[in-house]
Amino acid sequence: MAINTAIEFIIGTKRIFLPQPLVEVTNQDIFDSANNFLDEVQVGELENFVSAGGKDQVPGGAVGLTLNIFNGWTIEWEAEAGPGLTEKVILGNITAFTDKSLSVPADIFTPSANVFPLISQSFAPTSIEVPIQLTQAQLDAITADIMGHIIETGFTFEQIQRILASHAAGKVNQPAEGGPYQFRDINDTKDRIEGDDTATGGRDITSVDAT
């Protein structure tokens, strides 16, 4: 048996917990360690939550054990400090189901902060939400990159927003119909868009202030 003593089994939350510094385990490790754990608890105290599907064909032509997890149990890697994601790998096939009938699929993993869980071989892709924790400085830097992105020559995303806000919600000054006009910024502190529709009867823009 491939018993890995680092693997923990938490009955209260039904977690197969993989603590640091583990970053790679096999499905055989989990299966053997789970059975060893079940042998140690009192008979009838805990219902079985793992089974093995035998030697099954997997993508790429490899042959290996398929581990089945059921009865509400999930795998949880210990969270990382970040800020980046740490890849942690389980080698071999794993499936999860709601109960021992293995008929209704369930989540394999409980998400862990800054951990990207991978299964090296699987009959179907495993998709879970991975929470990413960013510092305020990182969030501010992302915002600055977005707002500073050039939308059109000479105008950033932030400046375009100012122009659009002025046109949509700013005060409009046009003393005479069919003459010069100004769209004010939404705080009414400056002329944001200036034009004159005298010549063509249309909207001839003469200046734009996006600062």
C-alpha cells in the first residue's frame, strides 16, 4: 500500500486535506491512505467514501487506477500565500459522485486560495473556481492599466469616459439655435466638447477637452 502519512482526513467537513509542502500526490496515495484511515476508525463510525475503478483506459493511451470519491467528500489543498497561483497536481484519474452508486457527479475539489489544482489524467476536464487574492496595490495597477489603455489616437479609456459622460449628462450651452455650442463636464466646471452647427446644420466639433 502507498500510504502517505501527510494526507489528512477531516471527518467534520468531509475533506481529504493535502497540506503543505505537498504539491503532488498520486490517486493511489489517496486511495491507500483513505483505506488505512477507515481501518483505524471504529466500525460503523464512518461510512466509506472512496473506491477504485480498477485499471481503466485514459486519454493518451495510458492505463491506470481510477479513484472514486463519494458521500460528500472532496479534496482540499492547503491554501498558498500568493499573490500568484501555485499549481498542485494529482497524478491519475479521479472522479467524484454524490453517493456510492456513482451515478450523480459531484465536485472533486474544495477551492483553496491561490491554488490551481490539476489532475494529470482525467476522463473529463475538471473546472472549478479558484479564488485569487490580490493586494490593493495590484488592484490599483490593474485599474490604471485599463483606464490608461488607448482607445483611439490621443484618447485613453478614461478620457473617452469623460467625453461620453459630458455628452450624455453634462449641461449644454447654445445661446442661439444653429450656432456655437458647448457640452460641459458633469460637474459644470469646464467646456468638455465645443462645436458649431452654423455652417452645415450638423454637429461640427471644434475642440474636445478630455483632461
